[in-house]
Amino acid sequence: MVKRIVDDIDEIVRAVRFDGWQTTHAGEREVKLALRKTLFKYKLHQDIELFERSYEYIREYY
């Protein structure tokens, strides 16, 4: 199940991100929304720590 979640997040983030997205409000908003939708799909949307840690990873490595 973890692999499916990671694959889904990877696919969605690659679709919505753009060069320099980390420095714009719109880019951050799009990536956060995509992440929330993916976590919601797996009923993990209420885990704030998971969201924050996932977002920080995405922000650093994408």
C-alpha cells in the first residue's frame, strides 16, 4: 500500500509542478492541493504530520 501511495504522489506532483514552483504561492498551493487529494484518496488526509513531512520531502527533491 505504501508503494501505491508514493507512486500516486510522485505521478501527481510531476504533473502539477513547474520550474521554480517552490518560490511561488501558486506553485506551493498546487502541490499542496495535489498532495492533499492523494492522501484523501487513501483516507490519510487527517494525518497532519504525514502531510507536512511529505510536503517537505517534495519541496526539497522535486
